Amino acid sequence: MVTLVVATSADPASIGPASSLLAMPGWHPGPSLQDAASYTNKEVRLIKLDKRLVVENHLDKRWEEATGETVDDVVFLSKHVASSNRPALTIHPIGTPHLREGEALIAGGKPGWAAPPNPRIGPWFRLLKNIANSHNLVPEFEVTLEATHHGPEINSPTITEEYWKRQDAAQAIALLVWEGLGLGERIAVGNWSRDNDRNKILLGIGGGHYVPRHMDIVRKDGVWIGHMLPGYSLLMEDPREAKYQQIQLLLVELGEKQSELHLRPPNWLSLEEKF
């Protein structure tokens, strides 16, 4: 099984950490995916696409059909613009559970949907904080989780890393992926196993987009987090149905994830820097 790391030339902020990652040792040319170049390093496949990532649906299935390799998890490299203009390095799961049928899919996904969450979210958040501190990005950069949002549509668990155009931030994200996926000399960070069953697993409900109360818990070692559903995702028109349907959706995804993790955990992750 392989991990896909996905970048796009349509977003300069996506190519920065991908280039920094490819500058590290061990990479070789890999198979193409619909004319998109890829690179291999151990069990990791880095793909360079040319479209917006939020519209690149079903990448795991497309890769498996093109190469015969089973996809275990996927990491998106992207940017996110913050209204505060404060630079930040962020991690979040993906999904659009707040959208209704017929609403415009501005950021991909589909109405009432969320991808299964990636178990790396909590451990990588703690690792990213350590990397940002050691590279003197803090306090200028905020290291934060974000609530579940945007696409692409996918059937596998997900996580996204977001960042902007600064080279020092790009290097920090690249190092997170390098260490997190065990491409160096250390073992990978955030791999789930039966030994983790006694640890705390958090599903975040309520609060704002940057989920500060959830982060207070996730900062502690041994805490795993799935989806984070903010208040604006809880549709209030019919509290007996809409709100609880969305919570049920995420509980089902989380429950399925825990049962699948012992067999084949296809995971999705989004990493971002906001500026």
C-alpha cells in the first residue's frame, strides 16, 4: 500500500513544499496519472497535477486503476487565505457536511458529505508545532487545526496541509511530510494500530472554524482526532433532523474508520499555510 502526496501547478503555494520535499534524498521518477508526473520514495508517491485540488475527485481510485497500487492514505498540499492576514500553518480533514442539495460546490465536495478522517491529524499537528518552533516560525506563524471543510470528493479518509508562498514555511511543511511519513531514519508518525485502542479519540462538535477548545485537547500526547464540525455546519432549520443527521454522518465515518484501520486504512489529510 502507498501514500499519495498531492500538489498542483495551479497553486504556487502547493508547489513550494512539493519542491522542497523532492529536494530531499531518495526520490525517483514514477508512473504517470493522466499525464501528471509522479515521483516515488519508499511507499510514498508524490503527484504533480495541473488542476485545483478541490476538483480532483476520487484520486485514490484513479491511482489504483492506473498503477495497480492500493492507496493507504492521501496528503494534500495547498494554500488557504485567512481574513485576518495572519500567517498560519494548518491541518484539517476534508468534507462539506454543511452543504445542501442544489448548493454551489465552490470548494468541491458534495452536499452532506465528509471523507473518513485520517488518524495522522492529531499526531501531525503536534509534530508540526515542534517543527515550527524549531524553525523560528512561531510566534509569527500560528500553528492550528481547522474545522472540516472543502473537497475533493473521495471515499478514503483525508487530511490537508495548507501554507502560502514563503520558502521557510514550505520547508516546514516538507519536513512534516518527510518525518510524518517516515521517509528519513525515524518511523512514521500517526500510524494507527490495535495498541492505540485505549487512547482517546475525539470528534469535535461546535465552536468556530479554528476549533481552539478542540486543539487544547489534541495538544496532549495520546489523543486522536477525527472530524471537527463547527457551529456553522450544524443546520438549525430542523434541529430534530438536519443537525443530528450531520453528527450521525461523522460518527458513522469515524466508526467505520476505526473498524477499517486494522485492515486497510485509506486516509486523507490536508496541510495548509494561511497568509
